[in-house]
Amino acid sequence: MARKTKPLTDTEIKAAKPKDADYQLYDGDGLTLLIKASGSKL
């Protein structure tokens, strides 16, 4: 059975910090948040 992913919260999005490389945070309903190494959140 597929694993359920919890929705992203406002707190998790605000707390996301840049890393050495770009990375993504995923929501269970298809939302993807791209965190750029520069600190931009798209």
C-alpha cells in the first residue's frame, strides 16, 4: 500500500533552510516546493 504524506504546513515552509544544492519538499496532494541553494523558495 502507498505511504501517505502529510501536507506541508506554513511552519515547515518558513523553516526550510537553503542547503548546498537545490532540494524539494513534497505535499501528499502534488504540491512541490523547490528550495534553491540561494535561499529562494519557488
